[in-house]
Amino acid sequence: MTGKASDAPVWDAGLLDLPLSDIDADAVSAFAKQAAEAGRLASFPSTVEETLTEIGLIRKGRLTRAAALCFGKDPSSLGVNFAIRIGRVSPASQMRDDKWARGTLFEQFHAGLALIKGHLSVTYRIEGTARTEIWEYPLVALREALLNAICHRDYSDAANFIQVTIADDMLWCANPGKLPSGIRISDLKKPHRSCLRNPLIAKTLYFAGLVEQFGSGTLRMVEAMRNAGLPDPEFREEMGGFSVYLYKDRYTPETLRSLKLSQRQMQAVMYAKERGRVTNKEYQNLNGVSNKTAYLELKELVQKGVMRIEGKGRTLQYILK
């Protein structure tokens, strides 16, 4: 697949000089069926051209970059690094496994998620006759992190790729391109407006039922991690791009003992884990100690990076980091 895109207001809307035969008709047909079943296409288009026109991937009679990335027979011709690299590292940061998810954006998503799951452990909870899978990280959070990277990466940066790194204690998903103008890191854990860098790609993922509502992916990550009893995801702008960090439970008894915490401090951490915070007064009541002792032992938890302080005076409380 070759073709140079014409100028367009956004990258994924750029027009290509490509024949319709460069599009995988079977992939488009499967997508149309999926979109219709999800109730996101009012009618079921009968041809590839009708389907792509319906969702805006053909403009002025020409294929867009989004069409080539989502349904092209050779999407890598637009950029060899339009792919996802998944690596598993050891505690010493040595690469144990290094694989790539390539193909259309749909193929990258499904292959990437499968590769990530291959490096994670899963347990099972039995309730009656039902068996529930419990992954190291909630699948909702993994899906949203990966979809966010695919949907919002800066495709004009063809030299870089989406990177997923899996370590013993955390998972890191990074994509080229910082947050769009008008959105700040502090906005991502509360309801916020959607700023789409790649609106056609985002709309296509939405029609396919992979994206529920624009601007809500980070909120679903937060909710999923909290529901699983895990730390909130951490969002960062760094190294010219955007990163999501998912952490395992850092507050197990084994981990806390490795920090040389006292039994009283460990009890306070468990208390804060259940309730979201602990105050000086609650620490006193939990452990039967004085105000001064509670202050000193909570201060040590802050110094060891286990907790952070929020508020002042009577509203001061200690939050797990």
C-alpha cells in the first residue's frame, strides 16, 4: 500500500491516493456487522464503499489515513512503527520477552491484549456454579489503557511506537504525543471534556463497540483499579508522550515488612487501604497511643513514601500513595 496524503485539519483525515482494493473487504464487513449489532449503525451498508462513507473514512471519494489504518491490507506502509511493542522485564530491568502487535488498529488491539495477558497471572473465584477470573490487573483497565494509546497517539510521529512494559510490580503503557491542548493530567481522574487527536479513528473504535463514551476511558481505569483494591492508575506526560502506570497491590503484609514498618504502622496502612485514609486520631484509637506517638509514626510513613498528607489542621489526613 502506498500513497501520499493530502493536507487535512487532523492527521487521520488526510486523503490518500489509494484504490478501494487496498481495503480488506472482509474486515469491513465484520466491522459493519459488529457496529450494527451494537446499535451504532442505523442501517447495514451493503458495500465496503458505503460502509466507509457512512462512518467518514471516505471523503471526497478518497480513502483517509484512518481507513488505511483501520481496514487496510498493509497498514504498516503508512508507518512501520504504527504498532505496539510489548516487553516483559525482570527486576533487574533485563528484557525477558519482546514481541510486537502489528496489522490494523483492531488487530493491534486484540493481539496486544492477548500478549499482555500472556504475561499476567489469573486466579479464580467460585460463587455457586459461576467462576470469575481475577487478573493481576483488571481487564477493563488494561483494555482502556491500550485503547487510549491507540486512539490518542500522535500518528504524525512515525518514528515512535506504543510501548507496553510489564514488570513484576507494575505495567507501563506509553504512546507518542502529549495530552491535547486544553486537557491537564489533573483532569483525568474526574469527568472531563473529550479532546480527540484522531477523531476518525476514535469514531471507528466507537462504532465497533470498543469505546463506550469519549473522554471516559481514564475514569473507567480509575474505577476498575479501585474496585479491584489496587492503587489508582498514574498518568504522566513524559519523554514527549503520554504514559499510564498500573500498579499491583503495594500494601501487602510482605511488602510492608520489607519496609521495616512496625505492627502499628502496618495496621494503620491496612485501615487506610480499606477506608481510603487515616487520621492522627484514628491512629491513636487503633493502636492505643498518644497524639505525639501517632504523629511521629505517621510522619515516618510519609518519609518512607507509603503515605502522603492531605489537608491542614483539623482536616489533615494521611492517604496511601
